[in-house]
Amino acid sequence: MNKLTKNILIIIALTSVGFLLIAPLFDQDESEFVERVVAVETLSVSESAFEESYRSVAFISPLQVTQAAFQNIGTITQINVKEGDRVRVNQVLARIDDEQSRLQLQNSKEALSNAQFNLQTAQSNEQAQKQLYDEAIANDEEAINTLFENQNQAKIDRDIALETYEANRDELGEQDSETQSSLITYNQAELSYQVALTQYNTALDSGESNEVVLARSRYNAAQSNTNANTTQVNIARNNVTQAENNLENTVLRATVSGTVVRVVGNVNELATPLAPVVVIASDELKAIFGVPFQWLPTIFVDQSISIFNSTNQIDATVSSISPLPDQASRTYEVSVNLPSGSFAIGSSVSIDIALDDIVGVWLPISSILNDGQPYVYVVEDNRALKRRVTLLGFNNSDVRVEGLTANETVVINGMKSLRSGTSVKVVSQP
Amino acid sequence: MKHIVKWALRRHLIIYIFTLLIAIMGVFAYFEIPKQENPNTNLPAALITTVYPGATSVQVESLVTDPLEKALASLEKVDVMNSYSYNSASVIVVIFDIDADPETSISKLKDIVSKTQSSLPSLAYESTIDDDLISIPSFILSFSSATLEPGELVSYAQSASTQLSRVSGVSRLIIDGEDTFEVLVNVNVDALNVYQVSIETIVQLMQAQNLTIPSGSIVIDGQSINVQTPSSFESVKDIENMIIKGSSSSVGFVRLSDVATVNVITTSSAGFTRNGETTVLLTGYFNQNVNAVNIGNRVSQELSRITQSFPSSLRVEEVVFSPKDIDKSINNFIGSLLQSIALIIFIVMIFVKLRNALVISLLLPLSILVTFIVMNALRIEFHFISIAALIISLGILVDNGIVIAEAIQFRLNEDYAKHDAIMMGVKDTAVPMLTSTLTTMVTFGMFFFVPGVIGKTVATIPTIVISTLTASYLVAMIIVPIFANLLFKKESAQKIEKSNKSTAYRFFRGLLNFGLKKPKTLIALAFSTLIISGLLFTQLNISFFPYSNKPTFHIDIESQQSNLSTTKATHDQVINILSEYVEIVDVTSAYGRGLPKFFITAPVMSVNESNAQILVNVDLKDSRFSSNEDLGRELQSRFNDVIVGADVQVRYLEYALPVEAKVAIALKGDDLDALLLASSIVQDELKMIQGTTNIRDTHVSSEPQYVVNIDPDYLSTSGLLKFDVVKTINTALMGTKPTQLTIDNRQIPINIQADIQSMDDLLNLTIRSSATNSILQLRQVASLNIDFVNPSIFRQNGLRTITVLSDVLPSSDATSVELELRERLALNQDLQDVEIVYRGELSNITDLISNLGLSSLAVIALIYLILVFQFNNLKQPLIILASIPLSLSGVFLGLVLFRVDIQAMALLGAVSLIGIVVNNGILLVEVINTQLQAGSSIEEAIYQALNERYRPITLTTLTTIIGVIPLILSNDPLTSPMALVLFFGLAMSTILTMVVIPTLVFMTHSKKNVVI
């Protein structure tokens, strides 16, 4: 080993020792290494129910809207209501000119009283003729009764004569005078009886008497006269009624209780049956809303429905569903009858039809991440772990997922700073 | 040169006058030189923002970003083009090369963007281009008060702004925090359904209102008098009463108030606070290339005048007032400069006679004043870099004076007549001085070619050093001889003897004795020092650009939810934590956007509901925290502990952007799935490598979004057009401003939007068919689904980019991790479609070192050529170049001793040493050669060289290293490491050069003898 090599070796040894002594001084300058811990908010997994419902907005309108118009044509003379007035049934709303109608009524009444007088006369006559006729019939019957009684008497007489003869004969013998005389008496009685019977039968056979026939035709004529007059009276009375109606029709009355929503006519204007003068909305209300066809299968008549606004809430049922869609909006009108006064007419209300409850694990939408497939971060041993989930459905703010078990801790805020395995610190558990 | 000096000696009066003239012009120039805080290192860049309301990030990417990117690809000199496609907006950042001409580049870019507009979707808004990324405000004032209303603050700020705008040199004033108003027409979706109205109808009716239709005129007595019928809205009531639908069934006219609420609101998408109070910020810009300090003084004066009339409850505070900082830092540096001059003069005086020292010292102010003239002429600004350059050159430029003065003195001592001594001195030194000056210039000239931000930062250094050195050479050659003629005298022999016995001389002599006896041992010693210091050097941390030493840092907040109230809550949480620290003097913050650019490299956060930024000024006197970073580290860990759902980052003022992580691998490609696969492969591989942790990528996970699926079949039968659906949803969700409300000549935009708060609300939205006018609900034609999209898509130069990041445990290092990763990835077949760019620490080191290394090699080659010319020899220059590695051991030791991180500026300092250290070698070898030619033996020649040159070499070295001491002590994060490197590198190399170079000459010479 020459001197040079030795020197070099010594130098290297010395400097190495120096280096080893100095080098550790510089290590402390390295900034301390600290594992990153991410603060997160979490949620404990549990199943919960979400009540699915159909929500929409309905428009409150009167159950019915009546357009009150005069039946007659005439000039409006009076309008008693203004828009917004409350009216009851039969309340006078307006009048038109009634002079014509009154005159008509008067005339028709006069015609009626004339007709009534005529009828009375006809009826009296009919009464008299009826009496005569009745009398004629009675006379007829009396005559027949007399003949009947005659015939009966004759028969009795004959029978007595016969008995006498037969008694005489039996007692006295055939030839006895007394028998003979009784026989003669009997024969005479028999003849009388035969005459009386014939008279009676003839009377029966010959029917009514001419008096009766005459009386009857008189009576029938009187009857016809009465009928004709009765018709006249009826016509006259109808005329009166009509005139009375006409007079009544000059007054426009409310047919429903409700609110005057519009006064269309004006005084001195001509009113016709086609031109409504006042529009009245009924006090009973209905809520109407359109349902798109997609939802139609879930909605049916008598279904419970909650109707509410900020101040009022009413549970009602669906009253009707229009079978045809509205041309403009393509929705099917659903109507719900509501009691009067429940909501203001023209206001909008919210409706809520409860449908099924959906049970499952619901998580905030924002907690779901995706790297091609959806996942969430769960916290295990203070570390974030990626957990694949399947999305089953969603509502306004939450998603229903599959792939988590109860009581697992899911990160719902701060997840974007996480990677699988990141150390986490749970800050709060809302 | 000889002739010039001869002429000058005859006409010395002219030289005196000329000197005086230079002095006057230099002083004048000093006051005229533009002054600013930092060198302008911003690259020309433009930010192109295109809003496409309601579109998803993917749609934005394909319909907006992509066409724009393709069109912009034709731009030349683009350094990098980054694009961010967000939901509803596309942001493209084009950064040009540093050598691109800002004006033409930007105007070309504007041209391209405006031409591309027609191919963008019609619903997308016109792209806006922000090319004002470069200008930095000179001051930010806050107007805050506990009692005044925000509106009042704004009006005070406006009055201040109006008055400050009259101050000359103030180019632009901007008020932030001003409330803007709008009339919000919030349309109720339920009411739209009830009345069967579409929001689009309202918009159209409003638009119709906006038309100002001329009414005509009436002619009265031959005079035509115009009639005007104002049609616009004049009150909120006007708007509410607007009829939007005719009568229907039993309902009368539908007015806007039936379906919407109308309110005048402040659109508070952003706000500012100062120490907890709402504040208004007034940001001021100065003209370019001006003396910011002067303007700043005028602004301060004007401001104190203005604020006198303000109520006492109004506080006007300076958030940033850079003229003061500039003034302070320039004063500091001028202080350092003066200290350096004093120190150098002091050193010169110790070593040379007072008379000589006076002449040499004359060189300093003269050269500096000449440089001021050059700086003013070239409009080179005063900032800490240019002043540092001046200080560095001080030590070098005095060398010329010392050398020539010594040469003249040497000849005088040899009993030459004054004129002859001077002429001989000039003749002796003209060439070697030119050579050494040239080598220094060449070295610093290399700074011109340093790329990137570093290059731009140091761009003023070569100009200044070259002009100072040129000035110094000329002054040394022409003016020094004139004054030498006036003042120099022959030294006594006793004194010469004394200097030969000085400690330094004996030290060098002793070393040289050892070297000549055991040349190999000496060389081995010298180079083992280098190796050891090099080993120690590798233990240092790397931080290319250090943090600024201003007592300021900022906190950037990015909320994960894009909603202002969440962001504000996080912002308040942060401010609460900050309030616990007495060290924090004041806090200025912005939420919903970033603060105005408050520092040259501070990133400007865009106006975005998820952004907030807090600027904190601290006072660490008597604090338990030793530095900004110390306090910042504690704050960061507290934020990490409690803040959920937001990225809160404490950031320090830096001179360049930080690296994302020690290991960073950018993956680029078109196919996102391939990129994601590649990312997971890279992450898996990283996990296999020892020492890695926090492995992650920059890919943003997809977020859920509602997708409106329009049923085309039903759509075709419903009479609705897809446009109707899309447009209505867009208006309902994003709002639209069809017209404005005019109150007191002020126009307030009317914003119509729907109060959609849930999925159901959206589905209930009414849509009017523009073809049939029928009104349908959205749910009749569409269904909602949940889909996942990327909230933002990042592309670089047109390619989707995902960066995989990993931190490195202290037990390992980034370089070995990255090398192992490269090896592993090279074998992987699945990564062929993906472009892999390594961007971690290793590539930063290799980038800089390769840049610096290449430049250094070029410099060394140039210096070699110069030396070959001078010595007419190929071998000797090589020996001289040996001083370069020797200086490195000093550099390494200096950094290690002061535990300074490895920094770009320090490395630049090391490179600039090249030119300085070879000078010593030149001077030595020059004498050895002369002596050898004169017939001396090699030993004699070497000792003679030491005799003759040790004084100028020691002196020049001392002046240089003493000159940079004030710079080291100033503790400036950028310049002090550079000065440190110069100090130690030069000191070490001088000591070694004095011995190693002669030894090397001796070794090569003796070998030659053996051969002969």
C-alpha cells in the first residue's frame, strides 16, 4: 500500500465519519408526515317508509254556476242585485216591463168568468133534464111493477081458485056443482092470470117507454153542453194561468242560493230568454284539477283526497273523473265536491292523494357517488370504504338503495374528499 | 484600448466632465426608473368562459369546449391549454409561451373565439375572454363599518374612486362588493297550472314591453312636436299588474301578481368581509412602467384628504398597498446596496492605499449610475431581482478596478514613470480583464435562455450584470487610469514586503508547498471535499420557489356543494377559528368568488358559489409560532378536523405554483374509461411500491343529476316542440332577463324564474306549445331519471387528463418511487392508449437540471473557446475550468450549513459562479505562462504567479463575497440563497483555485517534461 492510497483511505474514513455525524442534523428538517384525516358527516342506515302520493294543484270553482235570464222578452226595468251580493232562492233579482202581461191577465180572467157562467147554466139545464129523465124511468118502472103485481094477484087468485076447485073436487067430486062452479071460477081466474101475465111480459118486452127515451136524449144534450162549457172554462183558466205566468216572468228570481258573480244586463236594455242578466255561483264548491293520462290508473271515484291551502284542510273524496281529456291541456278533469265556504272561489288549493308507502333504505341523493356504478362510502373502523349500491327509486330528495345493511354508517357530507381507505373523523351524526 | 487611454490622458478634462455628466444622468435616471414589487413573471394568458345554461359537463365538453379547443389549436406559441367543462359552463385557459407577443397572441385568440361562436349551441351565451390575467392591482382598500349600510359603503367607495381616479398614474379603479339589484319575478308553478299559463308567455310579454315604439309627432303652428309614450316598467306595481292572460270562464284577467311574487332583491352571489364586517373593496391599478412608489404616495395623500370628510364610523383600511411594500423593499435593497458599497470600499481600503482605494471606489458608483441610465433607457424596473443583480455585480465590477489599479501600482513599484506605468498596466490587463469580463458576461448571459417562470423572473439579471460589467470595464480602462494619474504614487519597499508576509499569503504559500510536494493527495482531497459536500447536499429538501416572507397567507375554500349558503357557512367557520389567534392581525375575505388578485402568483378564484378566499395578515412577534408556515400548519390541521364538505387550504404567497404531490403522473387520452382504467392500474402499482401513501387521483367522481327524458312519441302528438320543453325548463330553472325596470333613470334588470324546489315542482311545470299554444305539464311529456355525470371535466391540450398523485413517506424518496414506477409501468401492456406524463418532484428536478445543465455546458464551452483564444492552448483552459467543480463544493457546503432548501435561485447562483470563478484561474495561469516564457522553472513560475496575483485574487474575491453579505442578511427568500451560494462557492473555489490550479499546471507540466 503506497502512501497515496493510505492518505486517500484516511481521508475517506474521516469524511465518512464526519458525514455520519452531520447528516442526522438534517433529517429533522423534513416536515413530519401526518396521515390525512377527513372530517365527515354520517347517517346510520335504517329502513323507513316513504309515502308516495299524487300531488297537484286544484282550482276551486262553484259546484254550479247559474245564468239567470228572463223567460220573456222585455225591457229591463229594475235590477235588484249587484256582483258579489249573496242571494237566496226566490230572491227577486230583476224585473222587466209588465204592463202587457197584466192586461193579458185581466182579459183572460174576464173570459174565464164568462165561461164559468155558461158552464153553470149548462150544468143547471143538465140537472133538470136528468130529473125528467129519472122521472120517466121511474114511471116506467112503476107501470111494470103494477103489471107484475097484477099478474102476481092474478096468479094468486088463480091458485086460490085452483085450490078451491081441487078441494071441491076432492070433497065433493067432479061433478058437483060447487065443484063445477069452482071450476069455472078457476078457469076465469086462469084466464085473468094469463091476461095479466101477458100484459106484464109485453110490458117487459117492450122496454123503455118513449118518455124515457125522450127524456134521455134531452138529458144527453144537456150533458154535452156542460162538457163544452167546461172546456171553455179550462181554456179560459189556462189563459189566466199563462197570463199570470207571464206576469210572474217579468220578475227574475234566484233559483239557487249563492253569490252573484256577474250582472250582465242593464236597465232599459232588452232582455231575451237567450241573454242572461245575472250570473249566480252556487255556495257549494268543487275542486277541479287535471290528471295526465300516466296517472289516470291510480285515481278513481270515491278515492280519499286531501285538499288544503295554508289555512284550511279538508278530507274529501273524488266525485267524478272526466272520461275525455281536455282538448287544450290533454288532462282528465277530476272533480271533488266540497262544502260551501270551505275555500274561496277562484283560489288554488293543493291536493294530495295518498298512494302506496315505499319501504326501504332512503339516502340523500347527494351521498350517492358514481364511478361507472353507483356507490356510497361507509365508515368502518374510522376508515371510509367504498360500497356499491343499486338505486331502486327516488323521490324529491332521497334515493332508495339496495346494498346496505341496517346500522351501517354512511357518509352524507364530505364524501368527495374521500378515497377508499381514507381515514375519517365523524364530526356529527344528524 | 492603449490609444484611447493615451488620448484620454491628454484630454483628462473632458474625462472629468464626462464623469460628472454620467453621475448627473445616473442620479436622474434613478428617480425615473419604473419601480414595482416583483418582476413581471406572468405569461400572456387568456381565460375564455362560455356559459351554456343547464347543459351537463359532458354536453358542455362536446358542444362548447371541444369546438373552441379545436379552433384554438391553430394558435401558435401556446405553452399549455387547460379546459374545464363544468355543468353549464366551459372555461378554457390558454397560456402562451413566454416569448409569445402578448398583443398579437391575444388578438388572434379573440379572433378565433369570435369566429367559433356561430358553431356553438344557440342557447350558449357568447364567450367572454379575460386577458387581464397579467395586471396586478397596486392597492386594495377596504371600506367597512359597524353601523353603515352596504349601500352607504358603496357610495363612499364610489366617491373615493372618483377622486382617486384623478391621481395621475392611476389607470383603473374597481369597486367590489357593490350590491347589484334585480327585480326577481318568482313564478309559482302551481299558479301557472291553475291559470294555464307558461313562464315563456310571461317572458314574451315582458319582452314586448321592452320595445320602445316611437309615437310620432304633432305639428303645431308649423312646429313639429314629438310625442313620446314611455312603455317600460316604472314600478314594481307596473310589473305586478301586467296582464298575462285574458279572461277565462268565471275568472277575470290574470295578472302577473296572480302567478308570481315580484320583489327587488340584491343579487348577492358574492360578498366581502373585513374583520367580521361586511366590506366594500376598492381595487386600484397603476399604469405600466411607472414609478409605483410616487403614485402610491400621491394616492396616500389623496386618500387621507378624502377620508377626512368621511364619518368616523367608516374605516378605510389598506388590505394591500404595494407601493409601500415596493418602497420598503427598494429602500431595503438600496440599503443593502449602500452597505455593500461601504463594505467593498472598506475592504479595498484595508488592502490598498487610501488613494488607490478612492480611485477604485470611484468605479462602483460610476458603473452603477451607468447601469441606472441603461435600466431607464430599457425601462427595466426596479424590483428585488434587479436590485439583487446590482448587488451581485458590485462585487464583480470592482474586480476590474482592483486589477488595473494593482497592475498600475505594480509597475509604479517597479519604478516606471507614472505615464508608462499606467500604459503598461492598461496593456497588461486589457486582454485578461476583457476575457474575464467576457466569461462573466457569457455566464450571466445564459440567464436569457432559462425557460419558464424562472427565466422570466431572472430576466433582468443578465441585462444588469452585462451593462454593469461593460460600464465597469470601460470605466476601469479609461477613467481609472486618468484618476490614477492624479492620485497614484510608488509604494515603499517596506510595505511591499509587509504584504508578502500577510497571513493569507502564508496560508496559500503553505498549501501550495504541500500541493507541489504531493499533488495527487491535494487533488484527491479537493475532490473528496466536493463529493462529501455533494452527499450532504442530497439530504436537503427541494423547494424550487420558496414562500414569500411577507407576513401574509391566504386560505382558499372550495365547497363541494355549489351553493352560496353552504360556502358562506364554511367561510364563517374558518373565520371563527382564525379569530382565536392573537397573531392574526386582520382578515379580509370574499365568498362566492375570490379576492382581487393580491399577489403576483396568488390564483384568482373565479366567481362561483362554491368558492371563498380569505387573506390573513399576521404579526408573529412574541408568538409561539416561528413562521407563517408554522401557524398555517396548525390552522390547516384544525380546519381538517372540523370542516366537512369543503376543501380548505392554507396557502402561502409563493413565487411559483407548487407541485401537487411528490409523485404525480398525468394520464392523457380521449377515452375517459381508458383513463380511469389506467389510473387504477397506476394506483395499484404505486401501492406495490414501498414508501407511498395517500394515493389518489384528480378524477372527480360523478354526481347524481336529474335527467329529463322527453317521450318523443307523446311529444309528437302533444303539439309541443322539444325546443319548447328545453327552453321552458331553462327559463324556469336558470331565469331569464327579458327587460328592465326603470327607476330614477336607473335600469334594474327583471329576472323571471320559477320557484322550483323539488322534482315534483319541475314535473308540474307548464309548457306552452309554440305551435298550438296548448299548455301541458312537463310530466305529460317527460319523465325524470337520476343519472350520474362528472361535475367537471378537465382537459389539457385537448386531451382528457387525470393525474394520479401519491405522497411519499419520510422513509422513502420521490425519485426512487418514481423510477420504480416507471419501470413497472413500462411492462404494462394496458397503458398503450394512454399518454403518461410524469410531473412529480423528479421531473421538476430533471427539467431544471437539464435546462440549467445544458445552459451550463454551453457556457462552459463558450468560456473554453474564449480561453483557447486567450492562451492559444487547448489544455490550459481545461485546467482553469477545473475551478468550476471546486466552487460547487462551496455551494453545497453553504446550503447545507445554512439548511437552505434546494432552490431554483440557488442553482442559478451556482451556475453564475462559473463565470466568476474561472477569472481567478485566468489570472494565475496568465502569470505562470508569462514567467515560463521568460525562462523561469515551473516552480518559480508558480510561486511568482502566487506572488503577483494572490493580492488581486484575494481582494476581488473578498469584495465580491463581502458585497453579497448584506444580501444574505436581508433574508429575502429569493435573493438570499443566491447570495449565499455566491458567497460560499466563490470563497471555497478561491481557496482551492489558488492551490489546485497551480498544482494541476505543475502536474501536466512535469509530465510534459518527462515526455520530452
